[in-house]
Amino acid sequence: MQNHNKTRTIAGAAILTAIVIVLQLIGGAIHFGVFSISLVLVPIVIGAALYGVWIGAWLGLVFGVMVLLTGDAAPFLAINPLGTVLTVLVKGTCAGLCAGLVYRALEKKNQFAAVVCAAITAPVVNTGLFLVGCVLFFLDAVTEWGKAAGFENVGTYMITGFVGLNFLFELLVNVILAPVIVRLVNLGRKTQK
């Protein structure tokens, strides 16, 4: 039984890794505002809920690597390559890690609530660490971009220009899809037993 669970985890993680890669490649073409929508947060939450905290972190890391490879981070790479790599990899990994930790903390009380809270956690951590990275590594450039866009306050520009609808869309998609998919997978597992 132990080998069966390990095999299931490895296979599930591999499938979700492929989904993260494909969704990031496709998602790079969908833009609302300045940046593309991160549809990959859904499989990251699913992986964290179904296979554990470290699979969530792995999927988040894959997401970060794909952001760097697809060119989504190109404007930031031109300003501060090390800051960009750190921000992108840390935000993705932490989004998956934190989603997994939240799920694990709540799953015994209510599995549905645990998935919903994990689905909220992933975009909050992802976006929050992106904003922290902007402040730490790119504040001068972001301030200039904000002024060029007509914003006097860099904070307002970061929230409305960088985050805005992107964050709300990601949050909504996560909260709707992740619990449904996790429930369907768990139902499928129960029928196999």
C-alpha cells in the first residue's frame, strides 16, 4: 500500500507539473492589464491539497521557472536580474508551500473549507510577494512607470496597475475551480477502493 501511495503521488505530481507548464505557456497569452493571468495557481493548490506541502512548493517552483522562461518577467530582468529571479522563484514556491500548509492545518476540521482557504492563500501569497519584490528591487523603475501612466502615488499604481483585476480574477478562478477539482479527484479515489 505504501508503494501504491508513492506511485500515486509521483504520477499526480508529474501530471500537475505538466499542467503547470502548459497553463503558463497558454496563460502568457491572456492579459488583463500589464501582466498575464496566472491560471497555474489552480493546479498548484490542487497538488498541495492532494499530495502535500512539498508537492505544492515544487509546483510553485515550476511556475516560477516558467514565468522566467516565458518572458513574463522580461521588464524586470532588464532592471535587476538577480532581484527578478529571487522574486519570481520565491513567490511561486511560497504560494504552493503556504497553500499546502493552510490546507494541512484545516483539512481534519473541514476538507472543503481547507481547499477554499488554500485557494485564497495561493494568490494572496503570490501577489503579496510580487509586491514585496517590487518594493525591494524595483521601486525606482515602478515609480517611473507609475508616473508615466499618470499615477502620482507608486502604491496606488502597484495596486491598480500591477495587481487590480489580475488578482481578483486569479482569486475567483482558484476559489471556484480548486475545491471542485479536489472533490472530484477524492470521489474518484473513493470509488477505486
